[in-house]
Amino acid sequence: MKVAVAFDHRGTKLRERVLADVVALGHEAVDLGTDAPEPRVDYPDKARELAAAIRSGEAERGILVCGSGVGASVAANKIPGIRAAICHDTYSAHQGVEHDDMNVLCLGSEIVGGELAGELVRTFLAAEFDGGERYVARLQKIEEMEAAHTHG
């Protein structure tokens, strides 16, 4: 799987660990930077880049890291077709994919350390969408909401 990976300036604390885990799991990392805490790079800009990679088909999923994970999640979810969530526990990391077809994992570098980040990345990338009728119906409702606010 191709996985877009992006970090704002505060998210770089988890950069090496996240990239290493993606590759160690046999996936291709689409590295969208940032690679240093200076100069400051804002999370909305990285969210936009990561979403574009997913929407264009350059990547199937994404991992977006900022200081708390909150801003990354808020920004990414503004883009149609992106279903992003902060996951700081393994249950959410797999359940979000299985039930909600989450395609972007958001992490907070000030909240989780390297070991937990690695476990979350592994869990997120191993999970698959269930495809059950109720989950598909919910996704259709989300798509209708996006369409209404994009075109209406």
C-alpha cells in the first residue's frame, strides 16, 4: 500500500519512527515532509498536501502528525473524501478503519511516544474496512453531507 506521510514542524519528533514503521511493514511511504522543527510549517498546509495525494490516487492512506493531532484532524476533515481521526489508542486505530473507512491517521507528537506511535501505525495499516451494509450506509450519509456543503 502507498501511504502518504506528513508532519508539521512539531510533528517531526515522530518522523523517523513513523517512516521506519511504514517501510518495515512493507508499504511504500510517500514522504511529504517536513523533516525539521524549523522553519515552522503549518498543519493545514500538510493536511492539504496529504489529502491531495490520497484524492489523486498517489496514496491509499495517510498519516498526519502535528503536536496534538487535533489541528491535523480538523484540517484534514475539511477536504471531501478524507476521513481523518486522532487515534492515541489501538482500538480507535483499527475500529476507525473497520467501521468508518478512516483513511488518515492523525497523531500528536506531544501526546504519544515512539513505541505507541509505532503500534498505532501498525494497527491502522493492518486494518481493513468491514464493508458491512450498515457501515456503507453511514459512509453514504457522510458523502451526502460533504456534497451538500460543497455544492449546496
